[in-house]
Amino acid sequence: MTTPQHKIGSGFGARSTANDVLRGIDLSGKLAIVTGGYSGIGLETTRALVGAGARVVVPARRRATAQEAVHGIGGVEVDELDLSDLASVQGFAERFLASGRGIDIVINSAGIMACPETRVGPGWEAQFATNHLGHYALVNRLWPAIARGGARVVAVSSAGHHRSGIRWDDVQFEGGYDKSLAYGQAKTANALFAVHLDALGRDAGVRAFSVHPGAILTPLQRHLSREEMVAASWIDADGNLVDDTFKSPEQGAATQVWAATSPQLDAMGGVYCEDCDITEPAGSDGAVAGVCDHATDPGEAARLWTLSAELTGVDVFRATA
């Protein structure tokens, strides 16, 4: 089977920063929406895009916290958005569309990881609902502005997708919750979302990518105990980082910024990227490297899109699909 999942020799790598990949790229006059753009790698993404000339809209569940975090960064506006609440998603989208602006870049960087069992909306598992369904609904709601700008859409996935494909027999973990598997399913969903969005949107000039940003210590790990991170050999008993494969936030932001802006990806899309390049397929040795087939399969992606439309009641492509 042929696949577009092969490195292109971008010239960047695991230690490249968001500013590195933007060198020589002028984003003046461009508008980006970055969910989670006020914390961790999302904040570094916002800083880098603004530094290259873009205006960045940061939708945030904690609006006051976001405003404080981006204070002093020119060219940023903050609005309210709770991805776990579809009414909030709709409200943000309606406010943005009323501004009449087009969108050039969407980076779905917000997310939660390995939280205790939490139910949102009509009883949905929170990681799947927040990381995937909220972003699915957001992009569909914003589609008129996304299509007008011929945008690139970047879904932030993770190597955590290796832990689980889509659990079609129990997507909401009603038969028993496992926080690690739930995170893995949500990250697979992020990758599959990009696969199908790219297939649907390319005729409108919209291309979509998913990315693994790498391992970075950020507030994303707030639900993991120190003991869990010590057991994973990330930190020592005093909380000091001991895993030298971890990236800084500036390095962690690089792949999503590269996917959103690089001319090297012109006329491409629907692929999973890491270390500022397209990722090779995972091998059969069980190593957590590359991208698994279950996260790039077009059939799985189409099936997930259908399920997401049923759950959220939103599908901008339904009339034309």
C-alpha cells in the first residue's frame, strides 16, 4: 500500500524552535486561531506567529488567565471558548463570523490529558469530547471563514495515539474507564480528523495536518502525579527532568507552526508530522515511533467524521458530501 507518510527532508528537526521554522516567512495580514494559545506550547505558538506578523485569536476557557498570559504580546485578541460545551463553541464561532474576517491558520492546540473520569455534555468522556469533538464542531462552525482564507488546519495529536485506536464498541468508555486509553483514543481522533478534513476541504484550498509536538513538560500533565512521572522516567524524585528527549516549549511548538506555515507543504495535506517533517509509518516492532495505520486510515477517518456529526449535530459538508 502506498502512503504519503514519508519524510520530505525539511531541514529542521527535533531541536528546531517555532522561530526557526518561521525564519524568512512573512505572515503580515494573516489571521490565525490558536486554541490553547495561552499556555504551554500554545503560548509559544502564539508568540511565534505574532513575531512573524500574524494576528492571533486565542479562544480560551479561562479568559482572564489567557489575557494575563498574552499581556504584552501585540496582535493578540482573546475570546471565550469552552471546547467541552457545544453551546460555547457555537457562541464563539458566531461572534467570530460576525466580524466578517477570513481565517488563514487554525491550530487546535488545546487539550486535556489523562484526567480522572469526567463526563461532559450528554455524558461524553471528557478527553474525547474536549480534544476531538469540540475541535470538530469548531472547525465546522468556522468553515465559511476557513474556506474564504484557504486556511491550513493543524490538529495537535500525540504519540499517545499508539495506545488506542477508536474504540467503536465503547467510544465513551461506558464499560469502564482507563485514562491512558482514553487519551490515546482522543489523540487518534485528532489525527483522523485531519485526514478526513483534508479530503473534504482540499477543493476549497483548505489543507489539514496532524502533528506530534514531542514530549514537553507543560500544564498538560496537571492530572499526572509526580509518582507517575517518576515511574515513566520523565523526572526524578525531586521533580527534575531526567529524560533528555524532552523538548522545550519553544521546540514543542515548532512542528505545529511548521505544518501551519511552511511552503514545503504546499499542495500537500492529510498527513501526520513530527520533528518538523512528515512522519514515517510505525513499524511492526511495537516501538512508539512513527504513526500507526489506525491513525491515518481514510476509512476510519470517514467513519469517525460520521460519528462526530451524529454526536454534535454539525456537519458543514453534509449537503455536498
